[in-house]
Amino acid sequence: AQRVTQPEKLLSVFKGAPVELKCNYSYSGSPELFWYVQYSRQRLQLLLRHISRESIKGFTADLNKGETSFHLKKPFAQEEDSAMYYCALSPMYSGGGADGLTFGKGTHLIIQP
Amino acid sequence: DAGVIQSPRHEVTEMGQEVTLRCKPISGHDYLFWYRQTMMRGLELLIYFNNNVPIDDSGMPEDRFSAKMPNASFSTLKIQPSEPRDSAVYFCASSFSKGAQPQHFGDGTRLSIL
């Protein structure tokens, strides 16, 4: 069985400070890792995924298979980053296909002015 | 595209009543997922479909829950009879299998069982 752990329910930082949202996972196969974000009164939306290796809205996340982690980072937080962030895992399918996501409990990020 | 559309947005009903939640996936997506979100358990997968066929319903909590996908553009999640502990936000998501595309979520249905 797979599991995703987000140890922080709430994280509060000041604007301009660095942000790191922690995510650890357990899965015996090859995982695909995602970060989803839910801004106030908006739907859950994909922020980034590890296979894309992109930086979205200044956020990056690197999959560390040795530490089974996929921490989300941003060097300088902005007030509009305040939201709920969910780390999620899915089995990797090389030839297409999909599976349900296993989510962490989420971290509420608050950026103080 | 309007994205994944769920209805109703809010539902309040008394225990024992039948509840039907609806979902319209993004056109062309061949996977559809139902999730439930509660304070205690977070977001959990209930069931998912591929090409209208249920693939994994191991997350469905009890026989009171059932889900159908009669065609590629519509799915329902039904609870009968409903109980107060079913109160939660229910999300529908869809995705396209080619290239392992990410899931797109609807706005959710906030269900309250009194």
C-alpha cells in the first residue's frame, strides 16, 4: 500500500522568506509525485509534478528516492501563495494508463505580510 | 472547456434519505475518479472508472455507496440510505490516459447529512 505524509498541518512564514513544505511517501514501486494546490474558494489544481521538472509560480520540487521525499520549495514567499497544498502519489505507468491518487493530509500555508 | 462539472455544489438532507451526486468529466478524458474529503481522513479515493468501466472500488466505504458511469460524459455517486458520518466534500476528477496526464478536479459537492 502507498502512503503520503505531510507532517505540517499549518505553516506560517513572512512574505519574502523561503518556504519548504515537506512531503514523504512510502511505495514499493515506481511512484509519480504531484503537488496540488487549493486557493481559497477555488478548485483543487495541479501545481507541479516530478516528471515535468518545471518551476511553477516560483515553486520547485525534487524527488529524492533515497529519502522518499518530494518537498516543495520556494525561495521568496508571496502573499498570493497562501493556500492549502497537497502532496499526492500515483503509480507510474510508462505506457499510458492511470490510477487513483493517494493524498497527504495537506498543509495550510499562510504568508504573513 | 469548463472543466469537470459537479452538481449540486451543496446538499443538505436528513439521514435516511437517498443522495445522488453528479459529475461531468472533461470531454475526451477516459478516466473518472471520485474522492471524498473529511477533516479526519483527508482526501480519499472512493472509486475510479476507465472508459465507463469501474476499475477499482476498494475505497467505497459501504454497500450504501454506489457509483455508475452510463456514458463517457456522466457519472453518479449515490448514497442510500445516507448517514451523518457521510457528511464530507465529494470531488470528481478526470484525466486522459495518454502520456499519463494529471487529474483535473471539479469544485466538489459539500454534503451535510443531518
